Amino acid sequence: MHVLKVSGMSCGHCVRAITRALQAGDPAAQVQIDLGAGEVQVEGRQSLEALLQAIRDKGYEADAA
């Protein structure tokens, strides 16, 4: 499992956009998002780098937690 710190998330649209971006590379990935903490937990097959890039491509700042 990867835990990512993501800034710029503030609403349900952000949750859907990030979830879709992460599941585009791995449709079976389990994604949990905590808006208050600014954290995204992902359990799946993608590398950390691929996950971070998918989030950054959507316009959010992301780093490994």
C-alpha cells in the first residue's frame, strides 16, 4: 500500500478526479481519500512514481507520505 500526501483537494469532485486517475492505470486499485488529512491511500499494482504522476497530471501537488 502507498500513502500519498496530496494538496489542493477540497471536495467530492477532487475525490472523484483523483480516484479515476489512479484507477485508470489499475482498475482494481483500492483508493481511500481523507480530505481533512490530505492523504490518499492506494492499494494496487502501480508504482509509487506512476501514482504520483497520475495525481500531478490532474493538477494536484503530490508526494509520498
